[in-house]
Amino acid sequence: MKIKATKPLVKDGVEYPYYAVSMSMSPVWKPDLGCSVSIRLTPFRETQDGAMDKLVQHPVAVSIIDVFAENNGDEHLETAIAQIMSKLQDLVDNKKL
């Protein structure tokens, strides 16, 4: 799955317009059950022959100890994680897990 970068990385005059996403979520065990999130976005481009040219040495990293903690200050991340959790709930419901 590729994510289009809003500000593509340019390295040696070559634009890398996409990110490959690696994401990890873990529970934060406390009375209201939080969520720790780590996201690594690796810039890449598709070459003319269809190969993936990636820049693994230039990742963008996002790491939050508890996304839903009061005053964490990142409403965009909180909204994204809430939407992901909602879709995961749909998956659990639909698969009757």
C-alpha cells in the first residue's frame, strides 16, 4: 500500500513521492486503556520499469506513548487512530471473532 507524500522527498534531484508504511500499535494498560503508536514512513518511487526505489535511510518516524492521553496535542493522529480502531472493530464484528 502506498501513501502519497504531501511534501515528496527529493534526493540527488530525484523525487520520491510515496511512503511505504510500517505501523505498530500496542495497548497502554491503565484504567481507560490507552494506545501506543509507532509509525515509520519510508520514502519510495516507482521506476519506469516498475521497480521500487526506496530510501530506507531517510524514514519519517511518528511515535506517541499514548495517543488518547489528555494534552498529547496531536488531534490528527488521534483521529486517524480512532478511525483505524473503528475499522478493526468492523473487521472483528464481520468475522465474528
